[in-house]
Amino acid sequence: MDGELFPRPPAEIAPGAVHVPGWLDTAAQHRLLAACRAWARPPAGLRTVRMPSGGEMSVRTVCLGWHWFPYGYARTVVDGDGAPVKPFPAWLDDLARDAVRAAHGTGPGPDPYDIALINFYDAGARMGLHRDSDEKSPAPVVSLSLGDTCVFRFGNTRTRTRPWTDVELRSGDLFVFGGPSRLAYHGVPRTFPGTAPPHLGLRGRLNITLRVSGL
Ligand SMILES: O=C(O)CCC(=O)C(=O)O
Ligand SMILES: [Fe+2]
């Protein structure tokens, strides 16, 4: 939270959905960004996801551990270059567990975190309201943000419509949603291009979600 006039305290946005501003310090953001750059390289690198409707997602995505495609998980990039998905490193499981403890005060269950979805948002990219429902485990989803600030819209479990809460996610912020909010609709209606901290050297926004597959 360096340099902020008003500190942003952690906030429970909905039951089990907690925003922890500035959770990753500068060094941790640099380490995670360097890892994302390596993961984005082919094979099984950053790709554009084509939806069954024929449209393309505006974010570009790379997966670790399990490859997400609409709508399921595979061990190879079945809708891309066909390469085996990159492994999910143990340090990301440690990071996810620390994140859940920071947000909820208690750790997640014993099953290891084994999926990372890394989304890259350029200036025009956004993500419509959806649920993360292709996992079989109820373990909380851990979301980490790097680069440009965005509006993260966190809704309810019943409908894609209001009520929802708009939260500003900035570089280094953590958001964890589990428990009664695990299957809440959420999305990113916009980012704010040019707001990434200059020291990071990232143009755009990266979001990393860590999940337990239960597969
Ligand atoms: O970019 C974000 O903050 C959210 C990403 C997301 O909802 C997802 O990857 O399922
Ligand atoms: Fe999501």
C-alpha cells in the first residue's frame, strides 16, 4: 500500500468473499510477473479462447496444472496447440494457502491447489459475468492481480443481474471467494489502462486465479 494517501482495509464483500488490498508486496509482484511471462511462452502458452458460440474472449489465457476450455478441464491444450499443459508448481499451492489464511483467517482443506488460470487484459479486454463452476472441489478461488487497476464486479449466486458490488482491484491485490460465495457470478467490466505501477514494467493487467480441481 506504499504511497497511498488513504490505506485500503481488507473488506468482506459477501459472505466468504474477501478483498485484501496490497497483499503482494513489490518484490512478490515482480516474481509473479516474471513467472507469468515464462508461462505465457509456447508450447501451451498464451492463447485466445474461442467460445462455443463462435465468439472469442477478449482476454488471453494460459493455464497451469489443468487446461481450461469452454467448458471443462483437460491435461493438454485440446483447443490450441495440443501440447501438455505446463505443471502447477508447489510454490503456487503454498501461495494459495497463505492467501486463504490471510483472507479467511483459516486455511483451506487438505487438497492441494492444482489449477492456475492466468488472464491477460490489454486496454480493451474485459470478462463477462460468469461462475467458476467447472471445478469439482468447493475450495475457495484465490485471485491475484498485477498491473492495471480494474473494476471487479462481484454478484450473487442466483442470477447474472444485480445485486452486485463493484470493487477496484489494483496491482498486488488479493481477492478470495469461497463458502457461500464460491459459485457467485463475477466479471471484469473494465480496466483502467496506464494505471499499472511504473516499476512493474507491465502494460495491461494480469489476473491469476488459483483453484482446486477435485479431479
Ligand atoms: O480477472 C479477474 O479478476 C477475474 C478472472 C476470472 O474471473 C476467471 O479467470 O475466471
Ligand atoms: Fe472467474
